[in-house]
Amino acid sequence: MKYSIILASFCLTTFYFNSAKALDAPDGAGNYICSNQNQALIFTVRFNAAYENGLIIKEAKSRRNAMTFNNYYGNGASDHWKSGAGSWISEKNMCYLVLGYHKKDKFNQRLPFKQSKFRLLNSSTLGFEDANDNDYNDTVVEFHWVN
Ligand SMILES: [Ca+2]
Ligand SMILES: [Ca+2]
């Protein structure tokens, strides 16, 4: 009994630290970004990819999809997606996770999405990679705080 409690707290602690690591940097250096009491965030998404790319902005706490973008929106991508390249303004006082996905093809309902690697290109730009050339420009999202 004692051991299972110790094991459970160990697992929870490990999980906490792993999640905390993934949710790096409250100042926006990472894919975890918060608006604040006075300022919303504006996200501007562009694509430079032949493969199907999707970008999902999730509310960090609820994991609810707040906004989704797809480079084949209106051109074959399923209508779960809300937009092609473009901008979206967040709520205030909310934290978001920005996640990129891609398929190894143009839109193709039979292929699964894979999560894309990302890199902070500068202090306000995240780039995602859908292949091996490591240009990290396949999906690019800029974010700024706005009043
Ligand atoms: Ca690339
Ligand atoms: Ca590219």
C-alpha cells in the first residue's frame, strides 16, 4: 500500500515535470504562450509547404481547440479546420499551446497526421518542419500581444 502511494506520487511528479518542460517558458519562448489581463494575442499563420500542414492553437488548461489552420483549407482538407493561412485574435487572460501537424502528402484522407517538430525562429515566431530539410518554414506562426 505504502509503496503504491509512493509509486503513484513518483509517477505524478514525473508527469508534472515532463508536462512543465513541454510547457516551457512563460515569456513566450516555446509553444506555450499566454495573453494577459490587458492584452490578447494575435497569431498570424502562413504556410510554405506542398504537404498538408495543420496548426492547432489549444487552450492550455482545457486542451480545447481554440483555433485551427490548414494549408489545404477550402481545397480538400476536411471541414474540421477553420481557416487557411491568416490571423486569429485570442481571448485575454488565457494560455495556449501551439501545435503543428503534417501529412506526408498533399491532403489525403487516408493518411494520418503526424506532429511536426518546431523551433523558435525569433522571439515572436515559431516554425514547424514537415520533412527533413529543416527549414522550419512549412508552417510559420507569428504572435504578438495586442490591446
Ligand atoms: Ca521543411
Ligand atoms: Ca517548406
